[in-house]
Amino acid sequence: MGVNISDIIMAKERRLEDFRSRKIAIDAYNTIYQFLSIIRQPDGTPLMDKRGRVTSHLSGIIYRTSSLLREGMSPAFVFDGKPPDLKRRTIESRTETRETAKKEWEEALAEGDMEKAFSKATRASKLEKDMVTQSKELLTKMGIPHVQAPGEGEAQASHMSSREDVWATASQDFDSLLFGSPRLIRNLTITGKRKLPGKQVFVDVNPEEIELKMALSSLEIDRKQLVDLSILIGTDYNPGIKGIGPKKAFSLIRKHGDLNTIMEKEGFEIENAEEIKGIFLRPDVTDDYQLEWTDPDVEGVLDFLCGGFDFSENRVRGALNKMVDAKSARQQQSLDEWF
């Protein structure tokens, strides 16, 4: 889930059309997990083909991504590599949470409580290796670039943003800011109506944009201090200090200046603090990538999704038409600008 600093970081609400003509690096694992969690049957069962293989991730990629292309964006998906060793505890905790949620989902189904079942099912999502392979294959056939990160996908996407090869990083997590992405876009792939958990209430979910420079300026701190306060709260690499949330951590940073002084003055002990700082400030990234958006392989996509995973040909063709129309519109815009 990454660090939660929403209480102190202000975001601007945006519309999809605000990102027209922008190249955006999408945190692939984060986004595909969203697809696996949200794209489900009313009882929480994920979408599956006739052979029982989960297809929620593929549905999200073809239909949600084609909508981004229709809005004039150029998305590139960045996939995780090997996680830092310090993330092992978080990974184990997520596995336990998933297993517990799966049991509670099955119990809710047995009780006939479909609302509870759906809620629990969203937390039982698991991204398998074959899903990653399938996702990359579909993206290639769609003509959308994907990048393999050596380490954390968010770090690589942020690196690409810092180099100005893309305009922003898209993720639900705030970690991209800690990794130095100049801009973070949240809710990019889940825009629309969403039901509040446990309530018969639906809310509009709109994209949010956070500019790192502006956020730091408003807080009157620098990125190193943002990393320090996040470590106090807790990250994917450490549990944080009990009882300290974003506002308290911010107060301590303003009072003492940095994490080392805070630990000394307040008597806190944070194991591997310097190593955690290094993960954010000196992440494992690569410059060995290419970003090229090409025409979709229409027959290839149809064969892969419809022939391989029982997707509706009419719906897939509709998504492909969006992609083709979007590229034609961009080419026409470029031609108009030339004259």
C-alpha cells in the first residue's frame, strides 16, 4: 500500500482531458491489482474464461487503457522487478491479509451476504506470474510500451518522469513522490462511480494531480525530509513508530529537522533507517528502456483475447476502434499544428 501521507499532501482534482497529449508512466502492478480487485461479479468472483482462468486484469488493460488513449494520453506500463529485501515483511503481511480475506469471502458467500462477499473478495486479489506475462503480451499487441524495472516499478516510473521521458507517474500510492517523481496522478484508471464500502452510497472518483515541488514548498520541507517523516509513519520497508501519523511526523520534522535528530532527541529506534532512506533517494533504476507507441495489432489482439480468453469480439473491436481513432486524432492534430 505504500506510505499514507494524504493528510498533509494536497492534491488537485483533475479531469481525464487535462492529461491530453501527455506521456504517463503507469505503475503496472499497482494498476493491475486495482483491476483484479474491482473488476468482479456481484458476488466477488473475478471475471474468468471458460477454463476458469482469471481475466479481470486483461479486461482492465484493454478497456480502461483504450479509454485513456481515446482521451489523447500515451500510457506506458512499468513492471516491478526484484523488491528490496526489507520489503519481505510487508509482502508476508499482504499474503496473510489475502488469505484471511479469502476465507471471509467464502464465509460471506455461504451466508448469502453478497455485499460483504464482494467487499472481502476485493482484498483477496493475487497477481500471479502468468498474469504478468499475459498483461505484457496484451500491451505489446496493443502497441503500448512496457518497461521492466530492475527493482520497484514506482521508482523506475519516477526516474522516467525525472528524466522528462514521461510527464508524470500514475499510481494510487504516494511513494512515487518519495522516489522523486515531479508529478503523481492518482485515480487515473479507476475514474467513475464507486460504491463506498458497507454503504449504499456511490461517489464520483476523479483523477488527482500532485506536484512534488509545490507540495514540498507548501510544507516548507525538502524531499529528504519527506522521506524522513514517511519513515516515522511507516513504509513498505518498516513499520514506523506506534502512535505517529502524518501530522505528528510533520511536526517532528519541523521541530528537529531530520530523522536522525528526531531519533536522538525523542528516543526512537528505527531499524535500517539509513538503508530505507537509500531505497527512496538512491533507488535501483535503469536507463535501458524504449518508449514507442505503435498501431495496435488488431488481429493479434482479437486472437489473444477472443480466441484465447473468450472475450466478446464486438466489445474488443470497440476498444480497438477507440485506439485507432485516438491515433488518427493525434496525427490530425500534429498536421494542423504544422500548418
